Amino acid sequence: MDAFERLLWWLFAGSTGAKTRLLVLNALREQPRNAQQLSQALHLDYTTVRHHLSVLERNRLVLTEGEKYGKLYFVSETMEANWGKLDTILGRRVASEAKGEEKSER
């Protein structure tokens, strides 16, 4: 497992904000947006969106253009190139959660 894959595990499978970060990243993959547009499109609090954008930007999964409130966010080329790894991680997480539910039903 390379360093980028470990980062993806941590951001999207190992932390409490994983689902929200995934929503934000998928929305940006559809089209570049600013924080306010993301907040409205995802029906999330603006400060929540800004927090997750900051995490994604700090870890180089998103890039920005512009300044202040009009700053647009884009999915980075590195993230685009590694989207398959994220899909694999998400698939494993779902399978693991399903196994956990089966055990609890027994």
C-alpha cells in the first residue's frame, strides 16, 4: 500500500467526517464550485463544507483557483488518477460494514 492509498484510507474510511468528505469530493468531480455553491448543493452548513474543503486541500486532493469567497475548488490531477483506489477502499468498507451487520444479527 502506497502513501496516497493510506491517506485515502484515513480520509474516507477511518475518520468520522469520511462521508461528508466523499460528498464534497464527488460534487467537485461533477463540476468545480465554491464553498457556498457546495453548501447549497449538498444541503450542508457552510462552515462544515469549509472545514472539509480545508482538509481535502491540505492533503492535495483538491486545488483552488481565485481568492476569498469566489475561490473555486477542483479535484486534483493526483486524486483523479487515483480514483480507482478510492473506489476499492469504499467497496472494502461497505463489505466490512455488511459483515459486521451479519454478525450482529446472529
